[in-house]
Amino acid sequence: MSAITVQNFSYAYQHPHKVLDHITLHVESGSFTALLGPSGAGKTSLCLAVAGAIPHYFGGSLSGTVTVGGTVTTDSSMPELACTVGSVLQDYEIQLVTMTVEEEIAFSLENQGMSEADIARCTRETLAAVGLTGYEKAEVASLSGGQKQRLAIGSVLAANPSVLVLDEPSSALDPEGTATLYQLLGALNKQRGLTILVVEHNITQLLPYADQFILLDQGKVVQAGSPETVLTTMWTKSITPEALPPLWQLKLSLEAQTGCKLAAWRNEQEAIDELMAVLAKEARHYA
Amino acid sequence: MMQKFAPLTKLLLTLFITLWSIMLQSMTALGLLIAGQLLLLVASQVRATVYKGIASLLLFAALLAGIQLALSGDTTLAITTALKMTAMTLVFFILLATTRMQDLSIALVSQCRVPHEYAFMLTAALRFIPDFLNESKAIQEAQACRGYRSQGNPLKRLTAYAAILKPLVLKAVSRSETMALSLELRGFANRRMSSFRSRVVLTARDYAAVMVMTGLSVFILNFC
């Protein structure tokens, strides 16, 4: 079942400068999808279209449709869409608007008109899900960058959306914070069946979790499919090949130079295992 | 102690103390008003940072008295003005240090009939003070690397401060736009804020406090 369907969608903030040009794609329910592409490719605009901010907040000119959870975004309002799509913006700190952690979670629930008892229960559950139990009374300003990012995710998760959209969530995090963040997103995807759509430049961190990549360039979909298909396209068509994980740069170089076909490595261990097997086979061959 | 009162009672206290500060002319009475407020803060066991803020307030009041004295030459007027300003401002320390912002916001919306967008602005503004200060520090450091120095006479310093102020304001405007978007994305437009009304309901303690404050106002009006 499709969680997000974009059908022949074009959009311009100011006519006639299109930032999205005839986009057609499907994101399956429960999938972990990454939006890739160079700066200005239209990744953020596509996220905003899925959240309904395009066109409800930004206006502009559009054609085609974006359907989320069976609802066409243009036929719905942003508060209604907020129940289906949770959005974490690139500047996540500005998204945190209350003084304390528990108030931040409660804020989303109050927007839905939830009762006090339900808010208390939901707040407990959400803080546990994002690993912030014990921080209920902590002031938002006192949290670290990684904790603030998790709180921002928790604040939208509390509304129980079926789709979570994140725009470059690791841009202000250190490598350790990024790894922890993706572990959390991976767990939410697997355990809750949450559909995740994430804009990310750090493909290495995404590889263990993402099952679909969408490559955008100049407002158009260049390729959508498995990580292997999209990363190979990036390499062969030279679309930001620098963004490819070093592991994949090695894999694709080896494939190009040796002609052998290697598996779709998701982490270093998989690469080590396969390369050792290949080398052992070669050694046996020459022995 | 003050935490036990409803936010509306504390808002009324703020209003009453402001009125009393305007009505009272005697230095002794104003001194007693300030001492009473300090006692309330001590009894409420507020955080140490609040006292740091009060120390800055007292310093500012002394400065104000000095300027007033220099301009008018009237010592009584200078001291009375400083005392009035201190008394009026201290009550905001009591209000903000002993009330959860969320509760204050609920009280403003549900009891004072303030539109929730305006009540939210109050809480959001307070939430972003530390971020704003950090931003200011970062810009100062960045400009210092490019030769910015806050030295010289006050006029030179003020002119030089434009180098900090301009990026700070532009960044704040840009961030406020992002915040507006994020609020829309979180369904703020549909906000009803009915959930926590029970937290701000007035009790017998609150009604008693309001009666005492009204009685004191009548007394001040007739005898001071």
C-alpha cells in the first residue's frame, strides 16, 4: 500500500521558475525512504509538499497531486495533515517552542484537543520511545543538540502520524549523534511500522536502514528504487558522486575495473565478508 | 509558597502591585512593598538565578536614581522613582519564577480571554531568550574575528553595535518565519487549549488572596 503518492507534480514558488518538475513517485507504507540529490534539487520542496506546507503555507503555482495516506494534500488543511504527517525541519531547534521537555510533547497533543490524562500517558510513552525518559522537567535550552533533535522527533511522533518527514536531520549533529539518530529512526521504522522520508547528504549513515532511495536533480526524479540502483546511477551519471559512501565508491570502482559483481554493501562488515570470500576464492583458484 | 496560587491570582497580584507602586508616594511604604515582595520570593524558594536578575535590577534602579538626581537635583524624587520602578518590576520576577509558562498561557486564554496566538507569543518569547543570547554571543565572536571592537565612548560603542544588531535581527526574523511554518506543521491553527484548564482553576486560597489585595487597595486609596 502506498503511503505517499506523487502524481505528475510540478511546483513553482514564483511562476514560471519550477522547483519541482513533473514528479511521479510512490513511497510504500512502512518503508524507509531517503531523498538524495545536490543542493537546489528540490528535496526540501518535495518534503514540504508531502507535509502540505506546499501549497497551503507557501502558495505558488502547482499542477498534479500529492496524496498522503489516501488524502490529497490540496483537499486537506495543514492541521488535518499534521495528524498523518509529522515533519521535522532542518532547523529543528526553532521547532521547540516551550520551556520544558514534557511541555513540548504536550504542545502537539494539545493542538489535537486531547484530554489531560491522555496527554500525560502519551507524553510518557513518547519520551520513552525517543530515549528521553527522566528529562520531563528539563529545560529545552539545557539539552544537547542530539537530545533536542530527539525531542523534535518526539514532539511530532506524539501526534501519532503514520509518516515522518525529516529534512537533513543530521546537519547540526556530530557523527555519534547522527549514528544515534539513525538508530532511533531505524527502530521507529521497524517497530512501529512508521513510514520515514528523510532528506540526507550523509548516505553512509542511511545505508543500514533505508530501503528506498530517490535521486532528484534540478527538480526532476532521476532515479527511484533500491539503494543499489540509485547509488549506481549516481556513479555512472556522475550526479554528486562525491556524496557516495566511501564503501560504495570502492565497490563501484572494483566492479568497473575487475568486471565482477559485488553485493549491495550496507556496512563495512558486509564488505569485509564478501571481499574475504572473493580473495579466498581467488587464492584457491591460483593454488 | 506562591506556586500554590493560580496563575490568574498572580496576574492580579502583578496588576495590584503596579497600581500600588503608582499610588504610593512615601519612601517607607514603597520600601515595605519591595521588602514584602522579596519575602514572597524567599518563601517561594525560587532558584538562585532569580536573585542574580534582581541584583541587576537593583543596580539599574540605582543608576536610574543617579540620572534622576543629576537631572532634577531632587533626592526624594530620585529615590522614589527608583523605588517605584523596583517595586513594579520585582512582581514580574515573582510571576515568572513561580508560574509555569504553560499554565500562564492557559490562564490568559481560558480566564482572561486573550487569543491563544498572543498568549503563545509570551511563552515562546521567553523560551527563545537563551537562544537569542547565544546567537548574539556567536555573532559578536564572528564579528570580533573581522575586527569588531566594542571600545571607545558610548556613542562609538552604540554605532559599532550595529554590526552585531543587524545580523542578529535578520537572523531572528528568518527564524521566526521558520517557527511560523513549524507551528503550522504541528497543527497550531487548530489549537483549543482546553486540556489543562483544571490546572489553573481558582481555589478558596486564591479568592482569599484577591480579597486581601482588594482590601489593601482600598486602604492605600483612603489612607496613603
